[in-house]
Amino acid sequence: MTSFIFSRQAAWPALLASGLWLAGCAQTPPYERPTMDIPAAYKEQAAAQAQGIWKPAQPQASTALPETWWTVYGDAVLDRLQQQAEANSPTLAQSAARLRAAQAAVTSSGAAALPTVGANASSSRARSGTQLSSQGDGSSTARISTSHSLGLTASWELDLWGRVSAGVSAAQASAQASADDLAAARLSLQAAVAQTYFSLRAAEAQAALLGETLKAYDRSWELTRNRQAAGVASSADVAQAEAQYKSTQVQLLEAQTTRSQLEHALAALLGQAPAAFALEPTATLPAPADVPQALPSDLLQRRPDIAAAERRVAAANAQIGVARAAYFPTLTLSAAGGFRGSPLADLFSAPNLFWSLGPALAASIFDGGARSAAVETARANHAQVTAAYRQTVLTALQEVEDNLTAAAALAQEEQLQREATAAAQRALDVVENQYRAGTVGYLNVLAAQTTVLSSQRSLIDVKSRRLTAVNALLKNCLLYTSPSPRDS
């Protein structure tokens, strides 16, 4: 590090003139948002509209949902669960702590643009050597001295090259990204709570269906045993009825296990231990809600994960300016003053006063390529986060397209499955009457009962998967407001 010291006559005019000329030489490249080729409409939009999934907005009405988007389901239990998750989730607590750290980093980076003032006080007593005795006998004595000092120091680095301002900009963009991350974590948590809740209700519906089916199978088993006792049914019919009953018991246990595991998962999302959480069974799934129609361009403004990715691009762009500014010298204005003397009683007298004032210009002449590597690292990081931003946008668009396709198809599947279930039930009614009349064997009844149960379970599964798709679409229609203004 080499320092250049100017004479009193030449220093201030030269530094002032250079400061005025260099003040505008910021090294940060002008920020431009990454460009994306966004389609005017979704590919699967027409199919979703045809199935009534996307509802066109009324004139002058917002097409976005409020932050409490899950209230469109009209489920009071879900509303309560969302409130508990907001208050107690460890995931949100982690994101909130990261945001506070990022905000503190903004304050820390901004402090570098302000003067630094310090105070110091010292007192020392030292032995500095020997001296001859005043008695003239050739002996020597040690020389002991006492010194006291009290003063103030101040320094200020002039931000000629924009290094400090670029660092502040980078910290601000990172803090904005952390705020967006918090919003994204909150949205993901809300969607996870809703989806887990729907899956739990679906498992309850499956268990309730299997419980009712077991009652019917038990009656069939009893009827078959009575017919065997009357000599009109074989032992094979009884064994088949028993096997059907026992296998359905296994399915019921599996459904109950799934429901318990989902309840445990829901407790973890709410920040509670599973042992301290219980949910009253209802076995009822809410109806899919209408999804406000949105355009692909709206997605870029609404999803907080996209907003966070864009802010990271801005932060990386500012870091390029920080790395570039290291090529240029730093100009620091320093001042010091105070009192220094030996007798403590006379420390604050005029003869003990000292002060100093002056600029210092320092530059690194050779660093073995460290600064070039730092600039290249900053540029590579900018390229990386830019690609990550584009990938985030593409993933978001894919998520919407996938769920538009799924929601449209599942709406049709649900209707067809309802018709199939009704047909299977009619067939079972006919076969059971024929079996009682003795015109068909028990295998016909067994096949019809299996078909009905399979069809009913499939209907519950289709309803659950349709809720999953609609839930994802609703999440993307959330009216999200970024916590800070974006650069134009």
C-alpha cells in the first residue's frame, strides 16, 4: 500500500478539485431487470375457462386474491389453522430472523459513509534507562517518567468511486430479497397448511367410506353364512365373503394411519408437537373455489419468490461496483486532538494541547490479480443469479400451466367418476337382488361390491387432487405487494 502526502499549499486545492471531478465516477453498471419472453396468455387457459375453473374478473375489479386467500373455501377450521401457523411456525421465525439480519446489514453498510469518531485515554509510567547519581560517587539510577493522554480522533473516507454507496445498494437489495423470502415462506406455509388439511379430510372420507362398506360387507358375510346353513351356498362363498371383509379392514387401517400421519404433519406446520394437537374428524372435503383469471405478466408481480430472485440480481449488480471501486485509491480525511503531558494536575493546560488534521490518499499498486479476480467473481455471481431469476420465472409459469391442465382434466374426471359410481351402485343393487333370488353366484356380488368400493374411493381421490390443483392456482393469484419499491 502506497500513501501520497501532499504539501499544505497543494493538498487541499488538488484534493477538492479531484473530488468534484471523481464524485460522479461510480463503478456500478446501470441496473436492468433481466428480460424474459413472457407469453400473452397461458397455453392451457382455454381449457380451464371451458371447465369454469378460471372466472373472468368483473369490470374495474381486481383479479387478485387478498392475503387471506384460503378464506374462499369458507372453512372455519382452516381459517383457525392458518392463524396458528402464522403465529407459531418455526419456518416463518427463521425467515423473519434472516430479514432482521439483512436489515442490520443495511445499517452497517450505511455507517461506512459517515465519519468515525473515537475517544482515547491513557496513562503510563515507564523506566527508560539509567543516569549518574548527583552525589558524584559514580553510581547510577534508573530514569522513571510518567505520561498521561486524553484525546479525540475522527476519520472519514470520501466515497469518490461509489464503493460505499454500491455496498449500501447491495445490502438494501439483499434486505428486500429477504423480505420477499419471508413473504414467499409465508405463502408456501399457507399453501402447505391448506393442502395438508385437504389431504387429511380426504383420508377421513376414505376411512368413513371404508367403515360404512365394512358394515355392508359384514351383512353380506352373514347372509352368505345363513345361505350356507340353508344349503343354498357353498363354503367357498363364505370364504370369499370373509376374505373381502378382512381385506377391507386392512384398507381401513391404512386410511386411518394416513390420517394420523397427516395430522402429525399438520401439527408440525403449526409449530406444535403432534402429541399436543388433535383435529376433530369431519370426513368432509370443501368444494373447489373459483380461481380469478390472471395473465402470465401478472405472475411476475404477484409471486414473492420471483420478486426475491429479481432483488438478488440487483444486489449482485451492485457488488460489481464494489469490486470495481477497489482499483482506485481511497481518500481519507483524518483529525485528532487532545491533551498529553506528565503532571496529571496540569494535563488540560495549553502547553499540553496537541492536534493534527490532514488527508491521506492510499492505493494498492500490486495485488497479484486479487482485484481482477474479485471483479470476475462479482460478474459470475451476477450471471448466476440472473439465470436463477429466469429459472424461477419459468418454474412459476410451468406450475401454473401444470395445474391448469390438472384442474381442467380433474373437473371432467370428477363428473365422469360420479357417473361411473352411480352406474356401479345400480349394478350392485341388481346383482344383490339376483343373489337373494338364487339366480347368480356370490362371485357376481363380490365383483359388483369391489367395483362400487373402488369407484367411490376413486371419486374421493379425484376430489382431493382437484383441490390440490385449485389450491396451487389460488396461491398464484394472491395479491402480493413487495415491501419496497423496485428500481425502474
